[in-house]
Amino acid sequence: MAISFKQIEDKLKTEAKGLLETGKVSLVLAYGKGYDEKHPMPYVARRPSDADNIVFNEFCTHNMARYMVRYPAGTKMAVAVKAADSRAVIQLIQEEKVKREDLVLLGIPAYGMKNPKTGETIDSKTTCGLYNPVLYDVLLGEEVHGQPVVSPYDVLAQYEAMDKEARFAFWKKELDKCIRCYACRKACPMCYCDPCFIDQNKPKWGEKSPESAGNLMYHLTRFHHLAGRCIDCGECSRACPVNIPLYLFHKKVAKDCEDMFGQAAGMSVEDKPVLVNFRVDDSDKILE
Amino acid sequence: MLKKTAINKATELAAALMEKGTLIAPVKEDAGFNFREISDAKQVDLNFHNTIISPKSAFFPQTEDFVRYQTGKSILEATPVELNIKPAFLFGVRPCDVKSFEIMDIHFSGTGLVDPYWQKRREATTVFGYAFDLDKPAEAEEFYQTLGIGAADPEGSDIFMVKKDNDLLMKAITPRGEKLLTGLNIPSEASADDEKYFDDTVAAGRNFKTRSTCVDARATAKKFEDLFHNTDFWEKMSHACLSCGACTFVCPTCYCFDICDETLFSRGTRRRVWDACMFTDFTLEASGHNPRTKVYQRLRQKVCHKYSYHVRKYGVISCVGCGRCTRYCPVNIDIFSIVEEAVKA
Ligand code: SF4
Ligand code: SF4
Ligand code: SF4
Ligand code: SF4
């Protein structure tokens, strides 16, 4: 069964229009037209008539959960969420950045999404690889079944097999490419800090110039700030103008976290964020 | 003077240039092409459309060291970093990017306040412009032609290159280019047929379509002035914007920088590093006050600086339509669409 993007788009428009007409929400975070069909953009519908501008196709990769924290607390909003995006919403609910009752989640079951920059199909290599939203109020299509179930951590095997020196050399080479545009953190739904540690200068945590020391400081810290929080949407890596495979590091940390604490990020609103939830029977592996 | 060389002999040409100075040319990397200082002539790869980062970094590197010092020691012991500039060749620059140098010259030397780092590198560098391939349509992101820049404009280059089948035609445009080309023993003389091909390409480049709307600099600048207080308009234009630095860092005409002191143990360096008006802390004042706290204010600054303030002050738009900002924007914001929306508004 192929995904009918057109059908999802139509349902998205109808739902958005209805929600805005009844005043149930004051805005709908979805997708709109970009400069061509392959480049749709995040879009905010505020009036019922705006709903006509909503689009949905395989290039609508952006994680709309990223935008929720931009609006004042208590804003009633509807959010179009694909699988990973819904996990971001859950994680943000756990972190008390948004409230479940303020949200209407328009779930989008999908696979075969494409990276607008490279045209590559997005799968479990660069994302969590789920097909259905974990949390939603309305599902705008049929649940996906029968697609291959691949662990999002499979891609790590070849890097885990490297010895320490080779792995360090790999990351040094990758991170040396970084131009410090911060598109990665800005595209990330979980990087909502203001100011981000790397922008602080009293104390100054890391250098601003794009050289090894500062790049390592920025990235290693960011990877760890995302521990147990990254929901593997892959947005950071897609946002990166120089194609640094940031997702690999995030996946590794997520995998370790899951192994140690038996909880993946953003899977249930009942969970507490794993790193702030102390349990007596917690793994001590982290201290080893 | 017009000379030619086989494209597959570009390595020999590169090697000849490397004997005379530093060669900066397109190199293929994981994510795409970038201008890099060449250490092995074989790295030079002309099989590119355009680079990720603009060639401005040849004159205005992302990091530039000014002074080195030891913390805890007297300032008198600090040593300025010598500007050790050698003759350089910037090879394979697309016409829109060549145009950007002229715009950047306004800021780094043209107003009377001279930035020696930019200016000395400019003076020491011979620019080899390179026409876009007119057999392929322009990419969707580009719009240089609508800003009056042809796909094969030789102006601004010292030597301009046009690809003809498997050959590279090279024409001297300035006396500096003439001198260099005469002294290069690699390319052979071109025929009358080649001369015609070169001129035809330059002419065809002027009509090579990028996007359809035409931009009148003065009228657009005025329009943006009128729209300044239209918060609705700017919020609409910016609701997708992440306020990152991707668009400004890849842009050939963005020239903002920050001066930082960076120390490793007791060794310190005062340096400048690219900065961007899209960053939250760009306008953060020492008092803690920030006049641009909202994303729309920052995007408005970026667009209006290029299309309005710059026109009012210097008479030209500070954008060359290379399309990099659009291509690398993580959320597909297209500066030209904003200009079109403004004109319509
Ligand atoms: S890197 Fe850390 S401090 Fe910066 S925004 Fe992300 S989580 Fe916050
Ligand atoms: S998006 Fe890429 S280049 Fe930009 S700061 Fe992140 S890793 Fe570095
Ligand atoms: S604003 Fe965009 S299109 Fe214009 S010169 Fe800069 S990167 Fe190129
Ligand atoms: S326009 Fe795009 S690239 Fe520029 S700051 Fe906004 S999101 Fe980043």
C-alpha cells in the first residue's frame, strides 16, 4: 500500500480549516508551498482560509514540533506530526514545555519521505524509522503495516566495530567540516535553550571560531544535552549544509541510554525524562 | 588575448599556477564543492556547478588572527600577526560570485576605511572567472540574471574562462590577466572560431534566464522601506525561519564579523570570526538589552539590508542571486520569493 500524499494533504486542509473555524485552536503548524514542489516549507495557518495553502508531499520532512515552543504558553495549537515528530511532542510534554491539553495532534502515517536536498529516501538509517505517529488525536491516513521493521541502531554496527583511534579520527574529520552555522541546533525540536550554552560568554564554554577545539566542545556537549531526549527525527543532519552525519552520534547515545535505563525518548507521555528520573534500580553503567 | 587548453589538461594548468603562487580552486568534498587552497594539482575539479561556501573566504576567511598574547603578561608583549600574503590565483569563480567581490570592495576599501586583510589579498589575487554551462538550465535557486548579472559576464575577472566542448577558452580581461596569460606556456593560441564562440557565449549569457520577475533596485528598496513596520508581512515571511546562520555563512555578500579573544591555557589570540545577523546574540548589548529579539526582526534585517539599506547607501543591491542561501536553508526559505512578495504587497 503506497502512501497517498494527496489524501493526507486534503485531510490536513479539512482538519485545519475545521479547527480554526470552531476556534478550537488559534494556529495550525503544518506545511505550505515553497519555491518549488520539491521544497515545501513549514507553514502556520491562523485563519480558516489559510488552510487552503497547506500542502503535504514526500518532501515535507520538517519536524513541526520544533515550532511549538515559539508561541506563548497556553496557546491552543494543532500540529501536523509524522512518527518522529509525535515523539518530539511527547518529549516536550514530558519536559513541561507544552501541555497535552493545548494540543491537537494531526497524525501522519508515512514512509518514503525524501530529503529535499539530496533526493534520498529517508529511512531508519538517518531517523528512528517508525512509520506511524506514537501519539495523535486524528490520524490522517491509514496506519502503515507490513513495511520492514528495522532497528534504528543497525546503522551503528560499522562504527562500533572501529577501534577508538579510528573512531576518533572519523569524528574529528567530520566535525572539522563544521562551519558553526548552528542550523543543527536550530532545527532540533529539543534545542530550545535561550541562551544555548555555546552562546554564553560568562562563563565561556567553547570558542566561536570553527576550529577543532570549539567544534568538539560544541558538538560533544550538544550530543550529551540530547542524551535521552533526542527522538531521532534526523532534522539536525538534514539541516547541515556540509552533511555532517550528526544522527550517528545521537543514535549511539540514544542506544546506550535505552540499554541502561530501558526507556527510549518520547514514547509515552507517562514517562519522565530519563536523565531526571532517578530510580534506585538504575544502571550504574554510566559511572563505569 | 585568447588561449585554450584541453579541460583534461587543467591539472597541468593548475601546476603551472602553483609554481607562481597560491592556487585556490574548486575541490570536490563529501557534501559538494568548495574553494580550497590546492596542495596537489590533481585536486582541482572544474566539474562543478557552484560551491557550497562562496569564494569570499579567499579574501575574508571565516577566522582571521590579528594579535597573539599571553594571558597575565603586559599588552606590550602582544604581537600582531604578520599578514604574510603571497601572489594567489582564485580559479573557477562563477560570474555572480565575481560580481560579489565588487560589492564587498565597497565595505572593505571603497568607503575610505580600508581593511588591509581584504585589500591586500584582493591586490595579490588574480581572479579566473568561469562561465556557467549554458547548455544546462539554471538551478531553481538561482536568480543572478534577474539582478542584471549574465551567466557568462567576464567583467570583474582578470582572466575569463568559457568551456567549449572539451576545451577551456581563456581570455585576458585586465592587464594583469594579459601578463599572466602571456607568460603561461601551457595553453595554446585559440582560433578565430574560438574567438567567436567566446563572444557568442558572453552574449548568450546575458539572456540566460534564471527567474522571471525583474527587480528594479530603487523601487524594491522603497517598497521595503514602506514595509518596514508591517509586522504582519514579516511574521508571515519568517514563521518557518529557524534563525540559524546557514544562509549568511554561505552568502558571498554577507560580511559581518565578531572580534573574539580565544585562549588555550595562557596562549591567547584576538581574532575575527564571521558573525550573522540571524543569530539571537548578534545585537545583544552589554546591558542585556537586545533590540532584535524576534525572528521576524532578524530576517527583516537580512533582507532589508541587502535589498533596501544597501541600495539607499551605495546604489546597488547587496545580493548577486547566486541562490546559496535558498539552497542551504534548512526550511527552504527563498530570499527572492520574499522580494517578490514585497513587490506584490
Ligand atoms: S546544545 Fe544544549 S544548551 Fe544548546 S540548545 Fe541544545 S540542549 Fe540547549
Ligand atoms: S549544521 Fe552542520 S555546519 Fe552548521 S553548526 Fe551544525 S554541524 Fe556545524
Ligand atoms: S543573498 Fe542569497 S542569493 Fe543573494 S548573494 Fe547572498 S547567498 Fe547569494
Ligand atoms: S532563512 Fe533559512 S538559513 Fe537563514 S536563518 Fe532562516 S532558517 Fe536559517
